[in-house]
Amino acid sequence: MENGYYVDLPAFTGRNVPITEIAIAIGKTPQYIRYGLQHGIFNFGYAVKNDTSSEFNYYCPDKKVWEETGYFKEVPDE
């Protein structure tokens, strides 16, 4: 390969990485991660607020988490 690079990518599945798992991986608290997602500070996931509630739902796909933090954990199918 001429002037090229080969990168061995993880086997992404679209798994929703739990907030607590991300927090442990980057050494922060889950509250820190939630705040960052709610305010658009982090680009590795989404925080969606239900109109009829004060609660948020979070979706952090494994590929976006890996792209932004370098963290990836392969989880076998159950």
C-alpha cells in the first residue's frame, strides 16, 4: 500500500453504551456525562427529554463513543 494507513476498527454493533460505563471509562461521574449530553457539550450521544416529564433518555452508540473517547468494549450477544 503506497502512503496509506491500515486501521483495524472495532466490531461496532450500535450498542447503547450505558452512561455509567462511559463515566468509568473516562474517569468522570455519570452526572458529568449526563450534563454534557443534555447541554450538547459531548458529541458521542444524545439526550432526549420527554415533554411530559423532567426525565431524559440517553442514547450513546458504541461507534460514536469510540470516535470521541477512544473507548470500546465488545459485548457478546446474549
